[in-house]
Amino acid sequence: MSKRAIQALRRFTWSPLICFGLTCLFMQTEVMEQVAWRRLDWCTNLRVYFQPPPDPRISIILFEDDTEMNLVSWPPDRAYHGTLVELLSLAKPAVVTWDVILDAVREGDGDGSMGLGVGAAMAAGTKVVTGSVTNVDPVEAPPGAGGPTRPLRKVEGDMGGLYGDNFAIIPFPQIRQASWYGFVDAPRSSDGIIREVPLIVRVGKEVYPSLALQTLMAYFNVPADDVRVKLGEAVFLPTKQGELRVPISGAGMYFINYRYDHDDVRPDFPTHSYREVLLKLNSRFVEQSVTGPAPPDYRGKIVLIGQTVTGKADAGPTPRGPYSPLVLVHANVVDNILKGDFAHRVPEWMVMAGMLVLGYLYVWLAAHRSLSRLVLVSVLLLVIYSSLVLWSWVWWSLSLPWVGPLLGFTSLEFILIGRRVWQEQKAKQEIKGMFGSYVSPELVEQLVNSGERPRLGGHQAEITAYFSDIQSFSTFSEKLPPDRLVELMNEYLTVCTDIVQEEGGTLDKYIGDAVVAMFGAPIPQREHAYHACVATQRVQCKLGELCEKWRSEGDKWPEIVWRMQTRIGLNSGHCIVGNMGSRTRFNYTMMGDDVNLAARMESGAKSWGVYTMCSEATKQACEEHGGDRVVFRPLGRIVVKGRAKATPIYEIMGLKESLAPTARECIAIFAQALDQYYARDWNGAKASFRRSADLEPNPSGKTVGGASNPSLVYLDIIEHYQIEPPAPDWDGVYIMKGK
């Protein structure tokens, strides 16, 4: 082989050929064959909701538990069968078909009685068909020995591949002399379900019709000599309405388009019990009763008789259910042929060849499109093909292979997408190597995942700044040795940081016990205020769980640890964010007046006796994107140190779904008290604040450092104003004395 040819082979894309080739081999295994059948069964059960009712010319009679318990046990004396057939003939059905092997001769008059009943029915114009089955061993009488049953002579094709055997078990003499019989052979697929039946059966060198085909031959009055068979194509049944063409394989097998079953999901074949029908027919035609219940209307119909007695049942799994009378198999075949409702299978090799071409097109697409678009196209192709497979079966009974093509295409997708992911990860590692030395790993990961190039230097962005601090942290430092303090802080800071990042925030820095974070940068986030507010409540809730954990650890921690409280402040606005510092060492951080205000919210929370405080800008932005999930309480208007403009402030009381009723009542009374305060109704405000003080979530003395709360703060302010009233132009603003 030339060097050029070798190079061409190396450049050739082998992945589609390998994926679909290996899939074809894998699909030949028994396990995958069963998976494919299960998929078709699922589609069949879904199709039930869209399919029409069965052909009204078909009815079923079952010898079931009620008949065995209240009439006669199985197998009954054949005289009962003879009586049933003779009485049925009075109801004028076109054909009565027994899905029962009535072979061995029995002692007594039962065989003769049934023979007379069948003969009487035939004489009355009701055709009777009984069951037979192929057999490996010789039997007393060969098929065709007396009676109307004849082999099919017009058979084209190689009969060596036909389903069958050398011998057959046929009905006892009185029956086979008076009526037809057909073969009930029904081999099961690898999963134990009958999915195909031989429509014609080889017995020795002769070919005989199945039970379903013999039933239809009797129904349409078609003699065996008029039936044509082309193996691998169809069985042709000439009728007065035209020739029926029933597709078969080269082995004479018919693929059942199984639609109807006894699962009460949708209408199926009218079914009555053996006992019920026998008693009703006897009442109407023997006793001549006109007041008793009428028998079913069997005029001109095909009546199939089967048995499903518990422990002796001719029953088993079907494509529609785990356990059903197997007479339904023959009933579905008869229904298919009467309505021309045939299932067709598209050869798997044909679909796999088409998928191979599509696979090469996909390889070309993968080289020219982004990873996200590639994934989208992959999902769309799988959904489109799966929908095609499903609805082709539902609407047209066209069975397209699904498991093999999907497996092959999915494996190709994994290879191509995996290769693209590897290539992009390689590029991302280059970004990490470039920026990891001066940007935190968390930030680098977010920048990489965003697909945006990181900005060097500062830029303006709308964010929510987050500051938190442990209340009375200096006391912790005094009471804990260094190693315990480090252990405690690591656990606390891990929890706080995890929650901030889970809500989409970015850690800025740790300052001792303080956590500084931002929401909305470096990745823009429209809901930054909402997520920041939710993060505060999750942190407070998680801290409560940590305190319970520390309390349960006994003497390991002093009381101050398991009564830890943290204060959090938020503010939203336009800040400068970016890489800031010296030439040799810098950090991604934030700065600006709105950042300073967030820090004031955290430090000012102590003055107001609250644990989470935010500005009006944060509240409004939160409500814009989060609705009323976060519950706020207005605390008033303040002027913080370093600012001249008043700022409305709010306490974040909690999340709507977990807020206590007393807290809601406290908010309402507090708001009323605040209105009275602004109106200088000092006495009314004091009365209202005293009422709200009793409902405060953090009453005085409940927590470490919790000597106050907003209601108590305002009571102190009012007492001061009652002694030294504010200026006449006072607008309710409170000026903070410290940071």
C-alpha cells in the first residue's frame, strides 16, 4: 500500500463506521433483542389510547374459573361442548372456533355427543373449526384423514424453511369428520411472548392453514384449493369482496399487529364466560324463556372459544400485558386480516445504513459548530427519530428499529462531544494557567464556565455587596485556644462560603471572621439582590443547625460557641469591580460608595438589634425578581456616617414559606407604630412598639448580645424625643452616631 493511501486512511473518519458496525453486532445478542421487543411493547401500550375498537364481527367465549366452580371442572365432559356448539348454532354465528386441542378419544358418550352437536351446527350453517398442533412423534391418524380439512396445494417457494414438523396431533375422529381444524402452533420469542405465529404450517410434506387462517377460510367459504401462498410474500385469500393479501415471511410466519387485550384500558373483543353463554342460550332456545337475560348477539360473527382456568390456563404474557388468555393471539390475527391492519417491519440494516450517512453528516457538523449547538442538534436528532419511531407505530403500524440506531448514534455523539469537551477543557486549562496565579480558583472557574474572556482592570457593574461578621468575635478569641478557634472558623466559613456560591455569589475575601462577597460579578446576574437576600437567610438557618451540632458535642465547646450569632448587611448599586492591587499582587474585588453602604448595613444592624439588614435598593431589586418570597420589615430612614443623604433601611425577617405567624403580626404592628412615630404621636407609637416588642423574633436577652431589638430601640428614641423633641422640620430621619 502506498504512503499516500496510508495517509488517506489515517485522515479518514472511522468513528461512524466503528460505532454503527459494533452496534449492529451488539444488537444480534439475545439481551438486546429483548430490549428491542420491550421498546415495541411500550409503544404498543401507548398506541391503545389512539386506536379504533376491534372488528365487531369477532367475539370470545372463555371457559374460566366461574365456569369451573359453578358448572363443571376442566376438562369437562365433551357433551357440554357439543351442547354449547349446537345451541350456539341457533344464535346463527358464521364460525365457531375452538382454541382447544380435542385429540384423545375418551370413554363414554361425550365424544359422540360433541360430534353430533358439531354436525348439527354445521348442518344449520355454522362453520366449526377446532385446534390441532404439530408433533415430533407419529400419531394415530395423520392430518387429512377424513373430514373437510385439506392441505394447501398452491404453495410457491422453498417449503424446506417452513415452520412445522413431521407429524401432528389432530382432533378426535367424530370432530375431524364433521368440521375443519387449524394449527394453533405459536412459538415464543426470546422473552417468552408470542409475537409471530405461523399462518401456514408444514406437516411432513404437506402444508396446512393455522387456526386463524382456517377460521377465515370458513368465514369467507374459501376452499383450501383456492388459497395461494407465496413464501416470503403473502397468503392470498380470494373472497367475494376481493382478494385478501396477508403478508408472511419465508418461514410462513405472520408478525402479529397485537392491539386488543383484557386490561380494561380501551374497548377490546366482547368476551363472555362459557357458563354464562350456555345458560343464556339454553334459557332462550330450549326453555323458550322470553323474560330471562338475552344471550349475546352472535349473528354472522366469528366466535372464538378458549379456556383460562387458574392453574390450567392456556394463558401467558402478551405485548399488552403479563398474563392474558392466549385465544386473544388468534383473535388479534383474525382482526388484523379482516381489517387489513398489518404490521410492517423496516429492516434494521436499512435504517442503520441511513444512520451511517447521517453520522458522517454529523461529523462534518461537529467540525463547524460550537459545542452547545452540537449538543442541541444531537438532542434534537434523537428526539426527532424517537418521535418518528413512536408515531410510525401508533399511526401506521410501521415498526422502525429504535434501540440499535439510537445506541449507534448516541455512542457517536459521546465520541464527538467527548472529544470537543476534551479540546475545550484543554483550552480552559490554559486560561486557568494564565489567571490562576492572581485570581481565586472559584473566580477562575466561573470565568471559564461563562465562556467570556476575563476583564483586566476595573469596570462598573450593578451588584449586591454582602458583608457578614460574627457578633462579639473578640470573646470567642479569648475563650478558645488557637487550634480550636481555627477549627471553629473553618467550619463556619466553609458553610457561609458554600451557601454564597450556591446562590451565585462570588467570594471577595475573608477579613478575620468577616465574609465579604458580591452577587452579580464577575458573571452578570439579573437577580443578584434576590439571591443575596436568600443567601442571608440560608446562612442564618444553617448557623442555627451548626449551633445545635456544637451544643450536642458536649464540653468540646463553651456556651458562647453554640449561641453564636452573625450579622449580615446588604446593599445594591453600581460599583467598580475588577482586578485591583499592586503590579505584583492584586485581587478581584469591589469598591465604591455602595460597597461602603453595605458595610454600614452590617455594622448598623447591631444598633437596631437585628441580624440581617439591607438598604431600600436591595429590597426593591429583590422584590422585582423574587416577588414576595423574601419578607422585609421597614426599620426607618437613617443617615449613616460618611453620608449626607438619608437611606431607608430594612430588616430581612425571613422567607415567606418559613416565617412564623407571630413574626407577621409583629411586622404589621411595627409598621403601624412607625407611622405613629413619623406623625410624632409619641404615646400612640410607644403603645404600639410595646405590643410589637412582645412579638419580636429576638426578644431582649434571648441570644448572646441580643440586648435590644427594633421595638426597644424605638422606645428608647421616643423617650429621648419626649424629653428633647426634634426640630419642627424633622422628617423622621435618624442620624447614626457610629459606623
